[in-house]
Amino acid sequence: MDTLFRSIDLIEPGDLVLYHGSIESSHGLWLAIPCPCVICQALDEFGVPDLRFALVDPWGELPGPFHVRRASITRSAACA
Ligand SMILES: [Zn+2]
């Protein structure tokens, strides 16, 4: 298994990421987008720097986990 050391890289919307957070059944590759829910948008308007992501299936419409912490995803080298 490859270990990536690019986790300090900024994740931009649409980046391919590897999810390794608390939802084990969702571990794997996803596209990361800013979490679109009202909770996260409200936090953003308050200026809370705790940016959360929503994950979407890059090959379909499968919904992934929401409110994903930055620490739970790693930018994939495959998107370079
Ligand atoms: Zn959210």
C-alpha cells in the first residue's frame, strides 16, 4: 500500500482524494467538494476556519459522506 505524504497540500474543489475517516465502508477514492449543507455554509459565513468537504463518486451519482474533516482525506496523486 502506498503511503502519500502530500496531506499538507491544499485540497481544491474537484480534487480526487482518498478518504480514510471514521466511516470505514466509505474508504476509498472520491471527488472532494466544499460541503454544500446549510450547517457548513453557516459556519463559513461566521468565518469558522473548520472547512468541511462533501465527497462524491467520480464515476457516478453515488452519494458519499458529508461534513468530512480535512484530516480525514488525503489528496490523491492520481489527480495530478
Ligand atoms: Zn456539512
